[in-house]
Amino acid sequence: MTRTDWRELITQVPREPFIPETIWVDIGAAHSQSGFTALSKHDHLQRWRELVAANEPVITQVDEGHTTAGNTGWSPSSSCSKPSIVADMLDALNLRPGHSVLEIGTGTGWNAALLCRRVGPRGRVVSIEVDPMIADGARAALAATGYSPLVITGDGTEGYPDAAPYDRVLSTAAVRESVPQAWLAQTRPGGLIVTPWGTDYCNGVLLTLHVAADHRATGRFSEDLAFMRLRAHRRRFYEPDQAQIQQAQVSTTDVHGWDFFRMINSDQAGFAIGVQVPHCALTVELHKFGEDHHLLELDDITTQSWARLDAHLTSPNPLLVHQLGPRRLWDEAVAAYDWWYEHGKPHPTRFGMTMTTHTQTVWLDNPNTVVRAFTLAG
């Protein structure tokens, strides 16, 4: 299969007509602030065009639309993806003229236009967008550029059974741990499901599932990439107050130096830890307390468990760990790290998933070596 170049995509279907007039840019550490500020095409045309033309994602909404221009946004909630990543995902999808494709996450509509171009006049594209305002904007942009996919406002985890079955299902938002069952049910045998996939600990990688005649889907994880989550799959965090933290169990850990970075790197042990330690959200603030002095926190909102590592990597003293709640999250993460090391430090590409109508399992090297069975979603 020929690898698509992102420059080719922009030549075929320019993304500028799909980008709204107001986009959001990271304020950045240079201003000693955090968050996102609005940038208007009307007021800053050259800068707007530079950002849209770059091989970078463009943030088109923050805080689910509750924050408007003139205010600081905190959480990106919709974007137009990095063109090179879009090209990689389209390659994984392996679209053919005449295919019927379901897209989860319409966003600006640019990706839906690319899908329409690939499947041609004999094909069909259905795209689902959870946010009504974003869906309306995509419909307008698609109509103005001459593309006519069916854009549905709704919950993408449910798919769109009225137009099923599909030859391809593509999600432009990441799933957490498990793939919605509706996507499998609505994909015809021989079809593909392509989605970013991650855990609370590690987000994420690209998963490509091949659907067989018995409606069992099997596939492998590939390149490291990060996408916004499906809104139904977003992480929730548990933050204990200071009084609770005072009651935490204090211990030391042997983890130090490169072990620390292996544990937080999704391209190394981070992926395996996320697979093996369920419902464990990772937060890392590098250089929080100075050079080589980092802060790591783990939490599970369902059990109100929490752990903190004061990672002063150049200190000669053992590193301190605080843990509270019924789970010892740091101990679980270290055990998973040891497993990763003992199994030859497997890269995420050595892992795969098998999905049936009742089960989902992640395995190492082959489907018989199950690492974890996941709770089903959707």
C-alpha cells in the first residue's frame, strides 16, 4: 500500500475552507501562563493561515464551547487533526472506491471530505458528531466545498445502524480501553475498524481491527499518537484534599533514573502498564520542583485511591511515595513495569486485541497470550 503524504491531502482537499474563523492557540510557558486563547482570522489573517497550513493540529473548540473569545480556555474539546496523522489513519483504513464508511467524530468536516474523495460517487460516507454546533459548522463547510456525506448529530459510541453495514469504521477520537460493541456489530465481514486507543494511564496508539466472517475482530496496535477522547470515554480524576494526603501511607521505591522515564513513556513501559493496571490515571509534571525534580501522581476515582511520587532523580536519597485508598496504585504500576521488563521490554506494536460480541482481550505477540480482558463499552 502506497503511503499517503499529508501534502498530497492538502493539495486534493485543502483544509482551510473547513477551519472556523476563530481558533485557539496555547498561551505557552513563554508568557508564564497556561491555557488557550482565541485567535481570529479577521484580526490575524497571516498567523491564522500559517497555523492552518502547518503540519500541526488546529484547536477549534475549548471547554465544549462554554468558553468564548476573550476568555482563557482550559481544555481542548475539538480540533482538526495534524495532517500527517490524518494521512497515516487513511492509509490504515485502506479505503477503496465504492466503500461504505462510518466516521466517528466529524469535527470540522475536513476528514469526511477526504473520505468522500476516496470512496468516490459510488461510495457512501456517514459521519457522527456529538456536538450540535460543531455538526452544523461541518455541514455548512462540506456543502460549500461540494461534498455531501450524511452528517448525524449523536453519540458516536452507538454508531449509526440505519446505514449499516459498513466496509470501514474510522474514529477520529480515542477510545478508552474498549472498543464500542456497536462498531463491530455494524461492520461487515472483511471490513476494518480503525481507532486511536488508550488507557487512563497511557493515551495512545492506533488500533486496526480486521473483522472476520464469524464477527470476531483481531488486530494489532501500531504507531504512537494522541487524540482527544470520545466524550463518553474521557478520564475523570480523583484529587484528595490535604487532610486526606496527611493520612497517606509513606514508603520508598527503588525506581530511579531511566526507570522513571520508561514508566511514563507510552512508547516504552507506559503502554504495558496502562494495559495491566486498570482505572489508573497518570499525571506527570516534569521539573515541577526544579531541574530533574518531577512530580508523578496516579489516581482511581472509582475507589478513591491515589499515589504520589516525589521524583527527585538527582538526589542520593530513596524516592518517597505517598499512597492512600484501598488500592496501592504505585505498587501496581511497579509490578506492571517489572512484568514489562521481564518479558523483554515489548514495544506497543507487539500487542494486539481480539474483540467478539461478548469479550475484548489484549494480548502479547499472539492471541493465545492474553494480558488482560477489558470491560466492554457501548
